[in-house]
Amino acid sequence: MKQGLKNIIITELYYLVLLFPMWWFLGMEQFLWFFAIGIIFIQFLIFNKLQFRTNTITLLLAFFLVAYGISFFSIVEKIRYITYFRNLSTYLTALMLLIITWNVIDKWWQVEKLLKAVIVVMLIASIVGILGFSFEIFRIQFKSLTGYFLPNAISKTGYGSVIAVRNIGFYNWFMGIGNYFRISSFFLYSTMFSSTLAITLPIALFLININKGRVKKFYVFSAVMMGLALLFTTGRVAIMAFFIGYVIFRFLMIKSFAKKIIIFGIFFMMSSIFLLYLELTGFLYQIIDLLLYSRGQGSANSRIKIYTQTFSSFLERPIFGWGTERDVKGLAYPMGSHSYYLGTLYKQGIVGLSLFISIFILIWNKLKVKTNLDNNFTRFFKYGQFLMLVYFINSFTDVLDLDATTMFFLWLILSLLIVSKRIYITKGN
């Protein structure tokens, strides 16, 4: 494909991301990513005469989609067909993104351009969230354009209502704060906003690392705003995932193996002493209670019931799963929710989870660089490992395919990481 045609596709992706606030305002973003990327994908195929290259990760994701398709025949609640196809569309979008970027992107400036678009829109979303958290006047609520066309039956569902009626958050309760306005900004739920912030913050830090002057100051400002917004979401797991991921990331950045052993030994010893002190004084249990019950006992108890009943139900259909989440009388949330890993195991069975984890491991291995060279690519891979650590930890409780935007941003960045490794190798490091 000619370079000019490649640049057209990259520019389309760039503006598709940048116009995210407008898509949200219209209530279109949950559907738009799939159809817009589908159109760009067809355009790419026409430009490239129906030919394209693939890689191992693309093939694994395709196999995962096959398992996803087989699980469809296990769905028992017809109302869940909508949820099934909505979630499926996020993975189809990811597959098309992988193929497009793998075949179109071949220069560093193209990668950086798309990363910049993601950070710009996350900055806007963060500012909107911070203003909404701080001032009541910014807590807007209105009916979206899509809301006027949605069937009444869909608009009344939990998912449909947040598309039909746009808002940037809702009132919640948190220990020590009481009632407060919990922000979700342009995302479906606060947990999805916090997850996306935690995943994209490493990219903001990376762009700070490779830029200078006014551009660097812009990314510093962006990272600060995104960090504040993350705290204001009160997304406990996303915040914890970011900070734990950062500690591990800094540890991995140490080049000397001897230093790593010494630091790990000191950290292990100090942590053991500190945990023993907390246990003897009784503070340990207070901290655990704070983490578990900071939103009240109902939240923690509901999750425990979900996890136990999800696993018990998974054993009934262990190979390809139940296809989607299932509502059960007595549970506040459906089985298969509140954990990406357990949810995938429940919905697509052992086959689906095995492929899911294999994709994660392959991407992680792609980011390893056996060289001391320091350039934009090698730094991107290192910060990509930071992102993957956050993604890995956060996914224990948050199911990212709930929000099409979260999945779109995640897989756009992962696609850029994967194609950057190919460029890095072909350009002779």
C-alpha cells in the first residue's frame, strides 16, 4: 500500500479518537467504535487489494473469537443476547485494530500521533470529571440524541439508561467522605473511567519522558489532571493497580541483577516486619476492613456471593462457558461479573480463558528488549510493561469489555505496542 493511503487511514483513526467527546455527547460511542473501525477496515482492504499480513497475537485473538462464537449456543436468557453481541463487538473491533495497525503503521511519528490523541481526550475527560466532582453546576444531565431512537425496553435497562441519559457521574457513599459525587465523565461507569485512566496514565508518563519544552509541559499537565481524576473516581482497585504497577515497573527498570536481589530482599524483610507490626497492633484488620467495606458491607458481601456462585455455575459448563452473564435471584449483580478473569472463564470457559491469558503473555513477551539501546521504541516497550502490569492487576475485579470505549483505547495502545516491536526489529533497532 502506498504511504499516502496509509497516512489517510492513520489520520482517520486520529480524528476518530479526538472526536470522542462529541460521540459521547450524541450517545453514539458505544456503537460507533465498532462501525467506524469496520468502515476503516473495509477501506484498508480496498486500498490493499484485499490482502493483509497477520501475526501470532492476531491469530490467537481470532481463535478467542471462535470460542466466543461457540459460547453463544449456551445462552439461556434471551435478553442477554444484546449483552453478548455488545461485548463481542469490542473484541471484533480489537481484531480489526490489530490488523489495520500491523499493516499500515511503519513509522514512529504515526505511533506517537495516535498516542497523543488518546491522551488529549483523556485530559478533556479528566477536566470534565474534576469539575463535576468539585462543583455542582458542572454535574450535567441530558437526554442524548441516541436516547430518542432507542426502544423503550432498552432505555429502561441499566446499560441502556446510561446511553439514553448522559451524565458525568452519580452520588455515592464512601467511608470517611460520606455522600459524594462519584465521577464517570465520558465513560459508562466510574469503574470504567478509573480503569481507563489507570491504563492510559503510563502512556502520559512515557510521552513526558520522550518530549521536551512546551510539549513536555503539556503532558505533565495532562498526567497531573488524569491522576487527580483517578483519585476522584475512588476506584480502589484501579488506584491500587496503578501504584503497585508503578513499584514493579521501577523495580524492572533496574538493570543490575545484584541490585534487584538486594532491593527485593530489603523490601521483603521490611514488608514482613511492617505486616507483623500491623497484625500485632490490630491495624491490619482495620486496613483490610477499610479496603473491603469502604462502600459499605453490601458491596463486599455482594462480590463474594457473585464469585462463589459464578465458579459453582462455571463447573456445569466448563469448556466453552455460558456465553454471557446470567441473572440469578438473590444476587445484586449477575454471575460472571466483577472479575475479568473469572468472567471470561464463566462466559467462554476454559478454552476462552486459556486463549485470553495466552494473548496477555504473548504481548508481554513482545515488550521484552534484549539490548541496552535507549530510544523512543525501547522506552515505549518499558512503559508498555507498566501498562500491562496495571491491566493485569486491575482485571481481577473490573470487567473491561463492559465499556466499548475502554476496550477501544486499551486495544489501540496494545496494537501500537505490537506494531512498534515489528518496526523496531525491521529498522535494525
